[in-house]
Amino acid sequence: MTFTVRRAAAAAAPLIDVDELPPLGHFVDGKFTEPGPELIDVLNPATEELLARVPLGGVEDTDRAVAAARAAHPAWAGITPKERAEVLLAIADRVDVNAGLLVRLEAADTGKPFAVARDDISMTADGFRFMAGALRAGGSSLAAGEYVTDHTSLILREPLGVIGAVTPWNYPLLMGAWKIAPILAAGNCLVLKPSEQTPLSTLKFAELVADLLPAGVFNVVTGRGPVVGDRLARHPDIAMIALTGSTRSGQAVARAAADTVKRVHLELGGKAPFVVFEDADLAAAAAGLRTAGFWNSGQECGAACRVLVHESVAEEFTAHVVREIGQITVGDPRAGEDIEIGPLVSKAHYDRVRGHLGRAISQGARPVVGGTAIDEDQPGYFVAPTVLVDVSEGAEITREEVFGPVVSIETFTGEDEAIRRANDVEAGLAASVWTENARRSHAVAARLDAGTVWVNSHLVLANEVPWGGFKGSGYGRDLSVYALEDYSRTKHVMHHHGR
């Protein structure tokens, strides 16, 4: 059984008209700048057609944005939580009103199927609404007490100042919102560098909310990480640098930030184990893998890309997985609402994923579905949804983040072995356990070295709960009240009132 491939008709209308594109400049101090002579091509990965050209920003552009944010910070930090919350709620409403446009823009820029893009935009709006409420709840920021005789202590929570953020290409607007919402809610100002490959939804967002935020509070500089991202990490007026990206990018940012001893927030790569025990509901686990392993074409740091299944049920489970993958439709988002897997984001990434597949197969892994690129002689960066079996312990495909529609299946014989192998990678972002034994589910989840562990599900997120990893997956938390805490600082004020 195999999957379906569908191309858009030659006469299909483009997802985005030219007049729907955002202004193609940096967004600094409340307005868009005129683009300079050096530009970056932004392509539609499903067709390889040019969508737009955005400025290749440099150090001077970054410095201007930081200066604007620094000038805006005292006023923004000084307003009440209620006033900031009202702005965040207005931003959420603006996102909702323009959801259809943002979905089409995200699908064009990244190749996302419509279902994925809609989920991104919906969660973006909900993230701003959650942070508006969390901001007003206050948490522990008002704690007070008398811990020394005749002295009253107040614990205040303050904004950090100006924060630099670098966001990835796989979820351009959603990962932007995961940074923007808590950073602004906590009273900080922000300079954000979107991925140069997928900057359009972030620029459109800036255009849509420009009248809602004071000038300078939120700024966007397009460009490459080694220039704009590095300058943000090194800039003496940046109090914190926050990045969602690869482990290598996180290491570079942390090194650059060390010179100014600024705080660092890193949400990095993953290699999530999907541990299936012999008593699991195998059909449900296979259906869960279909979504969690191939959502967003597998370009997802929490993707269920590494299956560990008990040897006694491995054959049956694999048969369920093959049936599930056989129902997937791959193609250009314009080809229909039922498209489940789109293209990879770029030619460079397409080549990288194909390289992983070629090496895995040469090292003995066997594809039971996929294993190759799709229609190499036609435009678009499409790779077949792939399931690899006969994968040996410690193979590269089980340790390196592929970031594509590729799932490997290994077998284990006992619980301790499953846990040891699940933890035996540098990443520690996410994992899941599939079992009908409640005691086992608690015990195994406690022993898995990952920031999020699901039981009998995978890749289910909510704005109320934290997201972030251990080990090589970084530190700091996105989402939830923990993100607000990350983007703020505590101050102890003690009053002597003895008489």
C-alpha cells in the first residue's frame, strides 16, 4: 500500500496576490524601511517560484532597531498589566480577523498544508489571549512577608529590558508568537529576526499590528543568523537573546552572548522517542504516529521520529503504520484540503534529508514505505513519507535530527532497555509512552529524560503548559506562565519599619 501524490493544476491560482504581501522592508520604530540594494529571494517550496525579495539586514539595521526598542522600553514597561493585556487581546483579535490571509501566506511561504497553517494561526491568536490573562493574574510576583524582625520583604517581578529573538523557518508566525506574546506581556521591548527563508508572515504580522503597539516596542530585522542574530546576541543593550532553532545555532548564540553576560533562552532540536510496549493499543499508536511523525512534513522538533517498539508486537505495529501512511496525500497545498504532507522548506534542506535517507539505507535500514524523493524532474522539494525498519541500535538515523517525513523503527526486549535507548541521544525535548498499564506509564514517563512526555498521545500542545527541553535541546520554557517568568527578573525590596 502506498501514499497518494497530488500536484496543483497548471492553471491553479497563486495562494497570495502581490498586493497581499507585506511591505518588504525592516520594521523599525513603528514603520517599514525602504529595502537596501542587497536582497534575499523568498521562494514557494512547492513550486520553486519567487514570492518576494526582502532586505539582507546588517549590523547597522540591527543597531537601529535595538536603539528604537531601548527608547520605547521605559514607557511600555511603565504601563499597568491591564493596559498591556488589552493590547495583547487586540493583537489576538487582529490575527483572527486576518486569519484567512495569514493561512494562505504561511502556506505559500513554507509549503504547509492548510490544516497545519490553520492550526498555527489559531494557536497564535490563542497564545496572545493566554498571555494577556496570565499577565494580569500576577503569579508569585506580589509575594511579601516578614522574614527578619522589623523588616518587610517585597518580591517584585520586573521586565528585563530589550530582548532579541531569532525564530525558525518551520513555524514562522507561531514560533514568533511564542516569543512575542510573553516578551511583550512581561513589559519588555523586542527586536525579532525571522528566518530569511520564511519571513513573510512575520512581516505581515508587523504590518497588521503596527497601529496597536507604540513605535519601537516591536521591531523586525530580516537577514541571516551569522550577521543579524549574532549582533543581537552580542549587543550590549540586549538583555536577553531567545532562539528557537538547531542545536548548532543555539551553541553559537550562547557563545556570542557570553561576552556581555546576557541571559539566553534556547529551544533547540529534538529526536523524540515513541516507545510502544507490548500491551499498547497498536492501531491507536500507529494513528498517533501518522500525525506526530509527519505533521508539518516532519519539520517539527517534537516529531515522533524514532520508534522503539517491543519485539513481540513489532511486525503487527509496523503493518498498522504502513496502512496509515498509505492513506496520506502528499502535494502542493493548492491541490486540495486533504493534503497532509507538503514540500520541505528549501533545496538545501531537501538535499540534507535525502542525504540522511541515502546513508540510512546504505547502512542497512529498509524502507517499507517511501525512502526517496518524489518526482525529482518536477518543481518542488517533495520527499516521500518514509518508514525505515531493520534499523540498528546507534545508527545515525536514530541519533541525528532529520527534520523531514522520516520515521525509523527499532525493537527492544524489556523496559529498562527501552528507557536506556530512548535516553541515549543528545536531545531531550519530547517523548511518548504507549501502554495500557497505568503504573508502567507513570514509572516510564518519570525516567524519560525529556521536557515533555506524553502517554498514549504525542505532539499535543496547549498554551497553558510549558514547552522546552533538557540536554542538547536547550533551556528556558516557551508557553505557560513559565515563559513569563523566563522573560522577567525578580527584585527583592526590604523595608525596615522598626520604631
